[in-house]
Amino acid sequence: MTDKPVGTEEKRKTEILECTIPPQMEGVRLDKVLSESYDGLSRSYIQKLFGQGCIEVGGEVCTEKKISAAAGQTVRIHLPEPKRLNVQGEDIPLDIVYEDEAVLVVNKPAGMVVHPAPGSPSGTLVNALLYRYGDQLSSINGVLRPGIVHRIDKDTSGLLMVARDDQAHESLSAQLAEHTITRRYRAIVCDNIKEDSGIIDRPIGRDPRNRLRNAVVASGGKRAVTHYRVLERFGRYTLVEAVLETGRTHQIRVHMAYIRHPLLGDSLYGRGSGSAGARRQMLHAGILGFNHPRTGEYMEFEAPLPDDFERVLQKLRDSAQGSGR
């Protein structure tokens, strides 16, 4: 789960990304592993980097695009100097839950990147927003992220707020910083959570053993707090509601993996889809609430579970009933 504020001067700090392949990704196509692990680097862009000799595997340049990942391998991606992106509006359908002259609430589908990056220059939420709203979006985050106050992972579905002008943007950003935004998620996690609810209060930072991931760290991390409660149990899996008190990168995914209940379908922090057929991490940003930037009135919105999430849930319910649980 990302759901983090977007800074006004977010820049790439290094031109080299380095990671170690985790055991659960053994045998998966390496281009797929890398594209799923780094938001903004599409699979086609990764394949292009292979062809340009920009990727090292085990210390040697690799140009084979169809190579499979091996657990423990060290992979280095040498990112070329980014080209200036000319972001264009695109006629992409949007599920607008609410809009007025100050703010939008959008229900983002799984699989959509929030804003353009060198590996994902088009097909993003920003491209769709520009087509529909043009210059009627806040400018604080520049031409690549107009209106974007916070974001969620590419493969997480659900609600995002978008600012239509700079005053609204500043108000919403302040609410994020003060932890007054309501953010409630539905998640399917692996195994049975015995307790009915809990709080995970553990700092999150870059995983020192695997640069692909974030992790709960002993030092150098930022405070992260996730509240959760059990909604339904299926024996081998549990449906939970997770409430964010803070908004660190991949927070729910990291915290649930930390307590040994990784998200179903999360190949980066967990075990993949298992027998339930999940094709992504089962995480949905279902409820979003904030004080309106103009009136100060509290507003709360809800997005129903998407079809793929419902199908997995039904499969788990059928399986649990068949086993007599």
C-alpha cells in the first residue's frame, strides 16, 4: 500500500536500483518481477532496458529478456537519464465518485498507475484527469502530477482525492500530515488471524536485505501505525479491515507481512495467489474521509469491492463451506 503524500520536489536520488530476488519469486520472469516491484517501470520499459544493456544480473550485463528470476540473485538496474515527459490527456474512462470546484474523489481500478514516469508515460490516472479537466487541477506537484495529493499502488484499487486548485491541495496535504484523513481498506490476508483486532505500531524503512521492498526496521525508519479488525475467516485466509493512522509506502502490505499474515496475491511481500486465484494483492481502499477544503465539512465516501476481489472472496467462502468451517 502506498497512499503517501507526494512531495513538491520529488526527484530520483540515484540512477541505479539494486535488489535481491526473494525466494517467493523463484522461477518468475525477471522482467515481470521488476515491473511489479517498481511502480512506474512498466514491463515493456524493463524489456527495453534489457535490450540496451542497462540491467546486470549477478554482476554481469544481461540482455536476455526472457530470463527467469533466481532466489538470491542481485539485480542492478542502470536507469538512463530521464527524458522530459510531455504529458497528454487521454480518453480513459474514470469512475468519479464526487466532484465540485475544489476536489475530486476518484475510484481507481487495479492495474492503473497514478501518474506518469519514464517507464509508464501514458495510460495513467493523470492522463485521464488531464483529458477530462485540462488545466482545472492544482499545479503544486508540477506537470507530471497535477492535482495528485496522495497515491496508492498500481495494483491496489480504490479511492483517491484529487485537488482542483492549489488552495485545496494545501488543505488536503495538511490533513494528511496531521493524520486526520480517514482511510479504511479491505484486505484478504493469508492464514487465520486468531485475535479479533489489533494495532501494529512499527517503523517502516527500506529493507536492508532487499532493496525491492520496504520492511519494519530497527532504526532509520518512519513511524507507521496500522489498526486492523477481522471481518470474516476462511480457515487458510482472513478478510480484514485495515485503518491507516499514518501513510507509509506499502504500509499495510509491510505490516501484515510483519505479523506473518501477508496479503493474498502479494508476490513481493507474501506468497502469491495460492489456490484462491488472486491476480494481484487483495487490497482495496474502500473508505476515504476528509474535511472539505472550502467549507470544513467532513465528507466520507465509499467504493464497493471490485469484481475480481468479490470473485476471490466467493471462492474462499465456497471452499470454507465445503470443508465444514
